[in-house]
Amino acid sequence: MQLTKEKAIVWIMGPTSAGKTTLAKEALHVLRKKGLGVIHYDGDEVRDFFGPDFGFNRENRLIVVSTIVHLANKSLDAGLNVIVSALTANSDARNFVRKNAKNLILVSLECRIETCIRRDRKGLYAQALKGEINTVVGLNSKYDAIENPDIVIDTDRKSKEESVGYLIEQLNSTLRLKQNVPESSGRCNSTLPPVDGIPKGSG
């Protein structure tokens, strides 16, 4: 895939508690600080649109993913870069994203299940281990590795700051993201400056 467009949809996939939302929020902060127009869509937030009784079967999960793709494409058409953080565990959902998301950069987070359980702020793994829920992908059902992602980040080994820095670095080398600068300056930097000022302990 030739990634040469100025704007992109950066779709972050990975197991529950692998750090998708945290990474997306941190990257959003860094890119906006550099002057880029960026919006973030999170899978859990979009799921909330459908109400508390919305299920977790393949059809429901695909509805969430297709909704995010629609929102992301509309935002891209409006001139924004887009960051998505979403589990996207099923093959039909992943295929839908690859087929329909414009200017897609697919990011895969790799993290051991033991680490995900330890980081589980929402307590989903704990509930699944107690038998209270049975919808946690990676525990109640298999989480398959993502085929041919554009960027792979090992969040098991990398810290939050290292993961964000690596993502920005890879976006610089994979996709020319132009930085927005005032027209009066008469210039436009074609790549992002080095990452700095990443807030500690947020997310």
C-alpha cells in the first residue's frame, strides 16, 4: 500500500486493555499540539450511542465498526486526520475496515494476556474470570493476530511514552502529514517535528 496522502485514518486495533484508547488520546494530544487537525473516535464511546442493552455478538460489533468507518470517512472528507481506537476483533469487521476506510493506516498493538489483565482498569477480565460476563475477546474467545498491519507496537514492552513516540515516528516515515502553519509564514513543514512534551501519567 502506498501511503502518500496528507490526511489519514489511523486505526488502532488490539486486545482489551492493550492500550488502544490511551495511545490514541496521547497521540491526539501530540498531533494537535503540533498544529494538526485531528479527531479521535473510540469504539466504546461509539458503542454507547446504541444504549446499554446493545449486545456484543458479531452483528452488533460490526454495526459499531461500520458506524466508526462512516464517521471517520466523513471527518477525513472534511479535512481532518482521524485516530480510531477499537477492538475490531472479528474478521468481518477487519475486512470491512480495510475495504471501506479511506487512506487507512492500520496499527496493531501486541500485548500478552497477563499484562492486559493486570492493566484492566474497567475490571472486564476480572468479571470474565468470575463468570459474570462472557464477552471478553482474548479470554472468552480467541483474539486473532492482525494480518499485515502497517504499524506494530509492542505495548507489553514499550512504555506509554515510548509507544506514542514510536507511533508518531512511524507516521512520519509512513505518511507525509503536513503541519498546519499560519499562511503568513509562507511555509509548510512536510513532516512532524520530534515528539516532545508528552504528558506523564495521563490516560
